Amino acid sequence: MKAFSTLLAVVLMVATSAASPELVFMADGNKVAISPKDEKRVIGKIEEIISSANFNSRDHATMFREADTKYWRPLEQIRSGPHILLRYAAPHLFKTVGGEIIASEVLLDLQKEPRATAGAVYPGPITLLNEDGPIRLTKEGGYLVLGLGLDPAVYPHLPKITQENMDRSRKGYEEYQKQQ
């Protein structure tokens, strides 16, 4: 009986850590409701963006010491403005280009001043949170982030300035999609 309860506990831990995270999408001070199908797609896109990150503030601290404060806002400011939060029931292992990171939360800042990188203007940045504090990511796949911003479940809720800048990048994104 003890072996069965131990096995059950292990199965429940694995199931919990493999479960989809809770998605909280905030825009204009209100929680945005999206369908379960859209939620699953948006979560998948965010996790793919994280996987594409080349550098993080834990392993490449010198890159982040003189970071742009308008871009890398304090967590309180991110949480009080438009953002997407993924909250995992148990710590989640992210395998990025820049290394493995364990985190329980992901914050995607949808700030009003978009950042331009590699010709694409998109929402961001992404910060992972774990018990040791925030870990910031950079050099993600720009077209992946642009694709998230242009997603029909996300785009209507972005700040107007971000929408306008992303619209200018839409043609390049569509050409990129045709090549995939």
C-alpha cells in the first residue's frame, strides 16, 4: 500500500508540473478573457519565444547591467500595466538557446514603448520569475514575438502605439510565414 501511495504522489507531481500554466492577460486595467483554444495557442507561442532566447540576466549579467530602464521596467510597473502572465503550478524547466532556467512565472510586458530589433517592432520584454528572483531574457526570435503580437487573441488588446508599430512589420512577418 505504501508503494502505491508513493507511486501516486510521483504521478501527481509529474502531472502537475506538466499541466498547462494559468494565463492572466491584463489590458487597460482589466483581465482579458480568451477562449481555451486561443489560450493554448498563446501559451505555446510564449513558450516557443522563451526557447529562442539567446541570453539571460542570470548567466550573462554584464549584458544587463546597463540595460535601458524604459525597456526593463521594475516588476511592479509591469504588473500594474498591460501584460501577460503565465503561472505554473510547479517550477517549470525552460530550455533556451542560452541555457536551462527553472521558473514558476513568466511575465511578458506589453509596455507602451515598443522596442525595435531586427526590423520588427514587438511587445516585450520577457521576465522569468523563480525563488531567486527575476531572470530577464533577450535576443529572442523577433518573428516569433511579432507573431504573438499579431495573434488575433492578443493584437486587439495591445496599446495603440504597439499595434501601429506592429502593423508596419506585418508584411515582413507574412513573408516570413510563407517561407516556413
